[in-house]
Amino acid sequence: MTRARVLVLNSALGPLDYRVPHGMAVEPGSIVVAPLGPRQLLGVAWEAERMPSDAEVGDNRLRPLLGVADVPPLPAPLRRLVEWTADYYLSPPAAVVRMCLGSMQALEGARTVTEYRATGAAPPRLTPQRTQALERIGERQGLIRELAAVADVSDAVIRGLVKAGALEAVAVDIDSPFPEPDPEHAVPVLSAEQAAAAETLVAGVAAHSFAPTLLDGVTGSGKTEVYFEAVAAALRAGRQVLVLLPEIALTEPFLHRFADRFGCEPVAWHSGLRSTQRRRAWRAIVSGQARVVVGARSALFLPYARLGLIVVDEAHETSFKQEDGVHYHARDVAVMRGLFEECPVVLASATPAIETRQQVALGRYAEVKLPGRYGAAQMPAIAAVDLIRTPPERGRWIAPVLVEKLRDRLEKREQSLLFLNRRGYAPLTLCRHCGHRFQCPNCTAWMVEHRLTRRLACHHCGHIEPVPRACPECKEEDALVACGPGVERIADEVAALFPEARVAVVTSDTIWSPARAAEFVGRMEAGDIDIVVGTQLVTKGYHFPNLTLVGVVDADLGLEGGDLRAAERTFQQIRQVSGRAGRGEKPGEVFIQTHSPTAQVMQALVTGDADAFYDAETEARREAGAPPFGRYAALVVSSEEQACAHEVATAVARAAPQVEGMAVYGPAPAPLAMLRGRYRYRLLVHARRALDVQDVIRGWLAGVQVPAKARVTVDVDPYSFL
Ligand code: ADP
Ligand code: ZN
């Protein structure tokens, strides 16, 4: 190439053309350094015919590229995925391609970096900042910048500690190869049912072709065990494997389980990696040396050299939907990646999404079923607790039946889990004297009290305040009351009921890293915890054989607000958490506290008749033309100035084209009318399945002048309606 079209990593710019200097080898996918004004930008060379540019420049006026990274070019299937994602989710290609790079350090040539760690020697002069730094750094090792961030001090303080001999330099070989998993390490003996399922998946891997498959098995049926056989087949074939998990908290138990089967851990990819780990992983992925990668959704866009299998575990989880930047759904993009890479994609779930079931019904996805639990384990018995007829005592949240069951488990030395999908102590705090409610200054949301940290926190923007003694409105002292329960309050109630019980609260506030999750698992397995009180973080992935009781504190919670997937989500979440009970030899029991025990979703949970529930939900969706039978796209207009947001939203609505098979609703103030200090208005586009709604929206928005003060974001196939 003497001329290159480059996607520079700046979403505000379209593709730009450059001259390739003599002697520089640039091909599509090459990662290059390009000049832009006085700056240098990273970019990726692209096939010019696939990425039209409206700024065609003559050869003689082109500026030369400054360099090309010494790493393999992004492979063609990944380039096709970038184009598809940008197109489908109406996002700038530059924003998508940025997700492929993942580690800027990986593009540099050097093979060692200098990290620092404590020597144990105290510096001659000990300032409070130095003390804080050494305390927080502890056993950690990292770059100056990373240690400074951990210690919450400036880089200069860290450098001072190096000079003073309290920290020492360590040369780290960042690109040492990862150990290779061995498919023959510990081959399990599968049940007949499992073996049949595994055989189908293995055949898919051997075929080297696109084959999306739903692995639909009840909790504890051995889905992981079964798809591990497909992983083994891909390893034997010399291919790479990507396993996507919905939460990084699940990574740690997965790593152990994988190591038990394959003799070493897979390569992990998540936001908690240090930059050197990130670099090492990225380089091993692009070279093909990293054989199995397990990660959160960001692992989906990495440049695998020869992908042979993609697994999306807990594929129904809505956390696969990214809600900022490029609004993509990792499950759906994973299937597209399988198409471009020509490899099978396994979606594993005990409660598949209606969208996925519909693909099976249409014959586009294959289906493999595991209807029973593995071994002696039985599905738990599930009962509803009517909160109107048998309510908890005044001021309490756990009904007498459930209290008795907890007592029974404590006596039997078995473990229990109480599930409530609400972090903190109470979702609302108000003043008993004047009625003042604590609201976030940046969002349309109540401040949530967290007693563990003695703060009020906004769960939308992260704003925090200390809990005041006096009401800020009427100045009355000690008049604040907590309204409603969060997990911390339930834990308090349990402690009051059973002072001798050992209680653990499990939420993203207490389990924020894979290491914390590992610690929790260790304590559960050692029997150091009697009762777990947790949010959705404990509903999946874990396998605790001695856990025999699950109580759902408020099964109605997910039905509030009532968006299109409320009932489905409630069903999935409660089925999933029920699945934690009785996974070993002892049978499990589940109690679901609800105000409407006769509601269809509660009945389906109690009887276990998933098909009846799904069929009714699917019919309701079909009638409403809702996904998967029709499609939605949400347009959110936001601005720091309310008038501006309103004006632009109205202009967008006015510009809406009249298209057969498409309706536009709104604008209306969003339920979260203010978020992070920005006023928000929503429009909802509802379209026939067959309509190219992206194309319509692209043309529509191109005709609307959006001032710099406002922003229009498009969410195709939205999951959040807030
Ligand atoms: P799921 O992912 O469907 O919930 P898992 O794969 O976690 O189920 O299996 C549940 C438990 O049963 C795990 O502890 C797993 O190790 C065990 N198990 C499942 N199948 C087998 C098998 N064939 N041999 C030995 N243990 C198995
Ligand atoms: Zn807020």
C-alpha cells in the first residue's frame, strides 16, 4: 500500500487518508501512528472500499504515517465484526475499534517494564503521606502510576519512597508465555445425557463452521462440564477459545474449576487487570499463544488469531448489555463474531432469554438440553410465602415461616441464602419531623443509606455524602428514618434473630474484585458462614453443596416499574437463585416472599413449569409486536440545560420520518429525568422486525442539528428503559 485509509481513534472523526512512507509495511488491520494537526493518534488501517471517506485528498497532499506497531494486523473476521457492530448499534467505527486494542502498552516494543514493590525497610523520613502509601501498597507490585493510584498519593511520593529505599525496582518480563491447558488432564465421566450433549457440541467444533447452539440445562445439570468437552475439542484442534462470563466476580471460581479440568488456569481478561497483565494477555491473544480466554464482555473484541469456539455462559444475563459508549449486547455480538470467524457459539443458560428461545424455534440456533440435575441432586422444592396472609412482624422483613426454616438450618449446620436485589441498608431515608427525603443532587434518585460505610450513596452517579445528625431541611436532630430494606438491613434482622449465626453480606460493595470473591467462596466452603444475605451477585455460578435453603425476601421487587422484560427477568433471577439450593446430596428448599402468590410468574416458579410461563410471555410479546417479534430503539437526548434538552428532543421528534411499519413515541422526560447532572428526554422507536431501522435512524438524525450542549444517544434493542 502506498496510500492507507485509517480509522483514527477519535470518534468525532471519520476515516482519514495517509501516505505510507517508503519501506513501511502497512496492510488492512495494521495498527499505525498517524499525524493529526500537531498531534499523533493511533489508528487502524482499513480496506478503503469498506470504509467510505467524505474527505478524499489527492496523493500529493497526503501526510505520511509516522509508524506501524510491531504486532500482527487485526484479522479480517474482526474487521468485519467492527463494521457490523458500528453499523448495527449506530456507533462510530472508531469507538468500536478502540475496544479491539484493549492495551495501549501492548503496542510498544519493549519486553520488560520496571515495577516497584516494598522492601520492608522504613524510609528515614516518614510523612503521613508516605505512611499511607506504604500501608496501602502492602504486598502489591506495580508501575509508579499504579502504586500512586492504589495509595491515593502523587507519583512524586512514590518516587520519593524509591529514592529513600522503601520501594525497590523489579524488572518484569511481561511477555512470558502462558501455560497451555491440557485437554487430557482430568477427563470427567459424563452421564449418558451429558455425553450426548457434549457430543453435539464437540461435533460443532470439529466442523469449523458457524453454528450457534443453545445449551439449555437446569441449574446443576453440568452445563459447564459439558461445554468443557467442546473446549477440549477446540484445544486438540489447535484453536483458541473465548468464554464470556456476565460478572467478573464469577471469574475466580471459574478459573479454579477450569484448572481442575485442564491442569492450569485460562487467561483472564477483565477491568481489574494491571496494565502489564493486560499487555501480556493481549499479545498472547493476538499471537494465538493464549489458548483459552475467560472474560467479561470486553474480551469479545480482542484480536484472537484462530478462534475455534465461543461460549457465553449465563447467556440470558442482562449485564451482557453495555449501557454506555457503544451500546452493544455481548451475547448478540458473540453470535456475529462466530459467523465471521466461522466457529460455533454456545449460549449456556438455565433460563434462556425469550429472544434466544425464539431463534431456536425458528431453527436458526440448535438446541441441546440437560433436563435433570447431575448425580443424586434433585431440584429444590419451591413454595410461595404470602406476605399479606402471613406477614413478618412489624418492622421486620422476614416472614415467620422463613424464620423457622432458618432456625432449622442453623440447628442442622446447613447453610442458607437470603436474596434481595438491593444494596445498602435502606433505599430511602426521610425526616420523621418534616418529611424531607434525601435525593441525589445530580440524579432523579433517592440516596441509599449504607450503614457499613456510614454514608448516603447514589447508585446512579456514585455521589456520596455522610449521614447527617440533623435534617438539612428542618434541622431536627436524630429524626431520620430508614424506609424499606436493603441487604444490610436484612443482615441486621438476621443478627437480631440469631445472634450466634455467622452472617455474610455479599454485594458489589463487599465483593468488588475476583480476590474478594475467592475469599468468600473459601469461607463458604470451609463452613465459616451460616447465612448469606446477597444481591444478584450470589444468584449464579456458585456451587455450595451444603447450602440447602434459599429465601427470596421480596420477589415483587423486579416487577416494579414494569418494563417489557420485568416478568421474564423476575422468573430468571428467582429460578437462578433457587438453583443455589440443594446442589449436593441434601435436598434444597426455596421460599419466595410475595404479595401476589397467584401471579403467573410466581405460579410458574412454584410449579417449575417454565414452558408454560415462556409460552405465555412469548405470546404476549408477539401480540404487542415487542422483541423478538418487533424491534425497539431508544433515543435519549440529554443536556445540562433542561430547556436545551427539551428543545432538541422536540426537534428530533419533529424530524421523525413517516415510515411504514415504524412508530415513534415521545419525547417524554425519562424516568431518570436527570442523570449525572444532565436532563434527559426519551423517544422510543417501535418497528417491524423486517425494517432496517438503523438505516432509517441514520438518515433521520443526519437531518437534525444538535448543538454542542446536547447529546443524542441511540440504544438499539434497549434493555434499560430508564
Ligand atoms: P450448571 O453449570 O449446569 O449449573 P455445573 O456444571 O456447575 O452445572 O455442575 C454442577 C455440579 O455437578 C458441579 O459441582 C460439577 O462439578 C458436578 N458435575 C456435573 N457433571 C459431572 C460429572 N459428569 N462428573 C462429576 N461431577 C459433575
Ligand atoms: Zn446521582
